[in-house]
Amino acid sequence: MPYKLSDGTTLPFNTPFTIGETNYPANWLRLSTDDEKTALGISYAADPAYYDSRFYESDGTPKSLEDVKDTFNGVEYNYPGVKSSLLIEEKVIMYGLLSKYDWQVIRKAEKGVDIDAPIVTYRDTLRTVYETRKAEINACKDTAAIENLYGTTSDADGNFVKFNMTQYPEDPYNPTV
């Protein structure tokens, strides 16, 4: 709950402050009434709205979902849209998940030692989920759809039910607890 003086100075809770020649204790903002605050020129200032920087500019304007081409001084620039950025993130995630067991693939190629069955299944499932996630991202027609895709579903009591986006499988040798 941020409060401000009429000159714009922010007054944080649990911090003493001075107005004119009067010093106020750290608990004054908590204990004072709205009328007492108003009489001193203290007003409530709501926190600025938060916008997810993956999808919105800092002022709340939705970012372009698709790539944007622009020409400046005769040079063409390509700015990745939200979808391209998210697809690159997915590729990086996929690379990290697959690379953990690349040593088994290399061992198979070099020594003929079979890849552990759970790892074969895991890597195949990773590839399937990766393709599904790419399709989910590409299917979004607007910012609200992308934001919903990266969100969660809750029940009537507000309890988490599920992630909206298809999730990568659990590592068979290092499951999350």
C-alpha cells in the first residue's frame, strides 16, 4: 500500500519520515486514519499495473504476435514477434532436456550399447510434446490467447487444477518431488 506526499515523495510502511519539522514514527502510516493522512497531504497511490513483459510493452500495449519488418535508412530489419520469441524459448528448453541424455545416444553410436528404454521413451515424448507446444503457440490468434496458454486453470475455490499448455514429461531418472 504505497502512500505519497503531495510533492510525490513515496512513504514506505515501517519507516519513519519527516514532514516540515515534524518527525513521524515508523508505525504512523499504519495507525493513522485516512483523515489524518489527508490533513498532512498524504495520499494513497495504487501500485502501477503489471504487464507480463513476454506479451506486453511496459505501458500495457500488446506486443505484436507476428514478426515485424521495418526499413530504416534503406536497411530492412526484422523484429521477432511474441510467437517467434516463444518458439525460440521452446527450442532452447528442448535442447536442454534432450542434451542431458545425448551421452547415451553417442555411446550407442560409438560402442553399440543400447540406450536405456526409459530414455528412449522420454526423448520420443519430449519431441512429441515439443511439436504440440509449437502448434499451441502458433494457434493463438491474439495476446489474450497466448496469455491464457501460458497460464493455469483453477477450480471454483481458486485452487490450481492444471497448466493450460501441454507440459514436458518428467525425467525418468530425476523426477520432481
